[in-house]
Amino acid sequence: MGRSKKKAYRGIPNWSELCPDLLRCVFERLSFTDLNRAKSVCSTWHSASRGCVPKRNQIPWLILFPREDDNNKKSSCVLFIPDDRDRVYKTRDLGVDFVRSCCLATYGSWLLMMDPMWNLNILNPLTGERIDLPLTESFLHERDRPRLKTSIACLWVGEKSQDYLVVWSMDQTFMAFTKKGINTWRPLIANMGLTEPNEHMVYNHKAQKLYVYRHGEAVSIWCFSEGDPQMVLKSKYKNLIGINYNMSEWMKEEDAYFRDFLDGWVNIATTVSGHVLKIASTLQLSKRWLFSIFKAQGLTNRWGRMNSLGNEALIFDMGITVEAKDISGVKRNSIYFSGVGYGRNNPDNIFVFDLTTHKIEPLPQCVFSSTDFSDARWFFPGLKQKKANRRRQEEEEANWSELCPDLLRGIFKRLSLTSLNRAKLVCSWWYSASRGCVPNQNQIPWLILFPQEEESNKNSSSCGLFVPEDQDKVYTSKDVGVDYSQSRCLTTCGSWLLMLNLLRDVDVYILNPLTGERIDLPDIDIPYARNYLRYNRACFRIDNKTKDYLVVMLCCRVFTKKGDNKWQKFPHLECYEDFVYDQKHQKLYIRHANCLVNIWDLSGDNPRKDGTRTAVTVSGEFFMVSSIVQGCKTWHFHIYKKNQVDGKLVKVDSLGDEALIYDMGITVVANDIPGIKKNSIYFSGLDHDIHNPDHILVFDLTTRKIEPLPQCVFSSIRFSDARWFFPC
């Protein structure tokens, strides 16, 4: 009983047994929250997740700094991630006294922190990395230090190089900067004196410009592209906080901005495209927040109102907008806000403001119940990939044979035939899982080689298959109960062959050599059929799903279709030299001696003449291909099409991104597809020399040279016939 129960459970996939390498590959494509969920699945997944970094973040996070309290850990912070609304995360112990420190600005994953000694440092709360900045005692008077918590700053840090730029300012006291490679603070304005204080600063690294907003609507721009920063613009914009220059509009906004007015602030921001915005935030006595956004109107010295941010969202604390269209966890046309000046420790002042509805969307209660906080900031972490621990990789060797069958089958169905056959050889577990799997949709021609009738061919009921993307191997088709040495292939369509039984010449059938499916056709009951059939003048179409078919034997001038119990006479057909069948449009093109081309429509129950034209490729254009052999081995090919104006033949020098399958009379797309060469002809000889290896080749129209097939193709089997075909 126990043994049978174990056998019954063997087919059920055990996801905990996936190899660590595969798990890590999956984990590094997950978001931060999804990765944390994956860690909790089982101990194996938790162990494999060590050292994995989530995929690049696209949404803002909220960081809450601890308040001085007996229950709070002073050296860790709380993180809220909007796409995981039911929980908060805690950073690891970073060895920083957050209670007595102050966050002045953020950029990416980095925080600009001021420590209890009034010195600044740049801290990454996710990795614990820290960059100490020059001491402030060289330019800052001790009496000014208590006011530093009200100072403003902006920060930029290079993601890879960790180059940085910090600009710091305190009203009417100083405005200084430092960057990587400078061991001191350098003044931007040596003595601010009685100048209007700075209210907000934003740095646009792409343009290498610092935008400074001052009281009284003044905006100055500093350029940091050269060694020493230079002020390149100082402009005073008109219009007061939140008020349009139109008087009637001002009257409409009076109640909103003055009657219930408690306080107001002005900040600036830069958009994804680099435009400068002004954001007026107003707090009313009723605790209601209002926001107005304005855009600088070029040289007019005016701010123009913006009603929408479109597909962007404003991260208020950082002074930037970010793309928000179709990104889970970030809401477009919204403002991510965490308070201004005072009030950053008030939950009512931390929210997302929807500019479409002009309503506040509060954060989940779990955010604020998790900790007593003194400050909060929205920031936009960019998660940097770490190098894998080499020792751990050596200790945890991947056992790919333990992948569950369901996962293997999901992978195998996306492989080409050659890749699937290679996968089968990995181990017995993979071979077992591959049973019943069908390769991905084929995009390249295959060569099928039919065996000769001789004693050395032990199995005449299987063929050789050469797939060009696997140059070193020839495959053998399965035994489908057909004696190929006593049969002849007349033509092909997709995976199907139209076969003639040489022992009984009136016996014609359709065969799929890959699956063994066979459709027997009626006997051709016309005089001298045996003599006509040997010329291979036939074409057919077949639907892979319904198995509806239509077969035309031009040599006998008859046709048959699914449901018929006999062959029908083809309508009056003049003498012809060649023909080609366009399977996509179900058109038969018959070329006569005078280069006139008749078109027959085979889409209906009976063939119907569809007119005459001189133009068939992927796009439906008709080509004439001339093949000439010199001596015994040298082939030359020339392609022509008929000029629509004067009717003369015009030589075509190139097939472009297509390849010609000569046997099928069609071209196929060949651009950037492994295993098929564009601007080439796939040729397998003419009727009189179909068993000659020298006449089975790929002809490059660019170089005008023959590319012979690998020797293994012809040494694997003694063949009587060969055909390029296009299995699907």
C-alpha cells in the first residue's frame, strides 16, 4: 500500500526541489515585495534568495524615521512600499542614531543625513553604504547650528560611480556645495546678507543645472557642467502663490486660498522631459490640502497653470516627476506628499493626492501603527545588482536533473526541434519529461532524404532529416509503416508529402513523416497514368487542423479534394512549362512557353481561372528561376521577373531578406532567423539527378557561390531522393 501511494504522488511537482541557480534567476526578476513573499515559501527558497537583489524599482517608497521612544530601535527605519499595502518592512540595524539625526534630501536609494554633530553624510538605508562629507566647522558659526534643521539641500548620486553633488543652503546665511573629489565646502554665494532666502532647490543631472526658487517668485539657474558653477539665469516670475493672473480666476479662488487659509508653501520640480514646475501647497484650517501646479512660460516671466501631469507622478520630496503609466504601485497624475516644513510626523500630512479628482488617498493604517515616527520621506530607490558570492556558488552546485516535469515541459514546448532533441539527451529525467512535447513553430527549411532500395538499408520505412541549425547531425524519422524505397515524393506542403507508390503507380497518398498520419487518395483511373505520374507534376494544399485537402495532378490534368471518391477532370489546360502553388492565397500559377502566366483559384470546390498576370514571393510577386549546371558540379542560378510596362524579363539580383525554397517554389522570410540564410536558394536537384549529393546545396546569391551541406548528411544514408520542405 505504501509503495503504491508513493508511486501515485511521483507525478506531482515539488516546487521546493527546484535547483538554487534557477530560483535565483527567477528571484532577480521579481519586485522587492514579490521577492520577500517568495522567501517565505519554504526554507529552500529562503536559502536560495540570499544575496538576490530585486529587479529595478519603478515606484516610490516611504521611509519613516524613528522618534525617541523606549519601544523604538534608534538605528533602523520603517519602509512602506505601495504595491504591498498590507505590511511594512524594517531596515537592518545601520548603526546610525536616526533619532538625533535629520534627513535633508533624498536621491534614488540615498539619503542626505545631518548627524548630531551637525556634519553631513550620504547614507544608503538598504545596503548600509555611507559617504562622509567634509566637516562643516570650517565655514559654519556655532551660533547658526541650531537652525540647520530648517536648512534646505539637494542631492545627486551616480548609480554606478557613486559620484555625488550636494548643494546646501540656509536662509540669509550660506549657500555652498561639495562633490566627489573636493574635500571642502565651496560657497556658491560668499555672503548672502539681506538677499531673499532660498525656499527650495532641485538639481537636474541630465542638464547639469541647479534650479533655486527664492521668496518673491525669483528663480535662478546654476550650471554645473564646468569646473566652477556659474549662475546662468536669474528671473523674477509674476503671479503669487496659487493665484492666476486673470482677475476673474483670482475671485474664484479667493475662498480656497484665503478665507480658510492656514499656511502655504511653494516648491519647484523638474519633469521627466526637463521642464520646470512650481507647486503651491496650501493647508486650510479644516486640515484640507490643496495643490496647484504651474509651468514656467519661457521668456514671458509668467507661470502658466497645469491641470494635469498626464502619465507622470510627482514625488514632492525629491522635486521630480516619474513615469507612472501602466506601472503597478504608482498612480499617474498624482502627488506623493509627506508634509512641508513642520508636520512631517503627522499621519494626516502623508498621502497621495489625486490631481484628477482633487482628493486625498490616505495610506493604510498599518504604515503609521507600526512605529512612532519623527519624520517621513518619499524616495525612489534604484536597487543595484550585487556580485554573487563565489564561494556560495561553488558550495551550492546546481542539480538541473531535479527540475519538476511540469516546468520542464513548459520549457520544452518553447524549443526548436534540434534544441528539444539536445535537451532529451541531458538525463533520463529530462528524456522522460519530453515525451509528448511538440517543438516550437518551425521557421527554417528541412531536408528529407528517402532511402534507396538495397540490402544495406536496414530500415526502408524511415527517412533521414537534416535541420540546418544543427550542422553536425542527421535525424532519423520514426517508422511509420511506409516502404520509402518503393515510394516517390511528388511534392510537399508544410509537414506533408504527396507520395506515389511505385509498386502500384495509380496509388497516391498524403503522408506526414513526423507524425505518421496518412490520407489515402482515390485511384487515378485514366489511361497511361503510370507514364504521366513519373514527371512529378503535382501540387496540393492541406489544413493541419481540419485535414481538408485539395490535390492537383497537372501531369494527368485531374484533381481531387476531401470528400471525393474519385478524381475530377481539371478544366481546359494548355501546354505548360512550369507551375508554382501559392499556399497562402491558394493560387496556382502556370507558366507557358511564351512566359504568359495563368492563375487558377483553388480556394473553392473546383479550380477556377482567375485571370492572367506576370507577377510569387512572400508578398505575392511571381519570379522565374533559371538553373544551369556546367560540367557536373557547377550550378548557376538567375532570377527574373516580368516588367509590367513592356512585358520584358528583368533580372533580379537579390531576394533581400527572403530565401527561396526551390522545391516548393516559394520564398520565406529569413532575416535574423538562425538556421536559414537570407538571399539564398535551397536546392535539391532536378528530376533527373535527385540522388546526386553535388546537386543538393544552398546557393548564396550575394557571393554567387555554392555552400555545400555537411558531409554527415550524405554519409548517414544512401538516398534515392531528397526534398527541401517546410514543416510546421
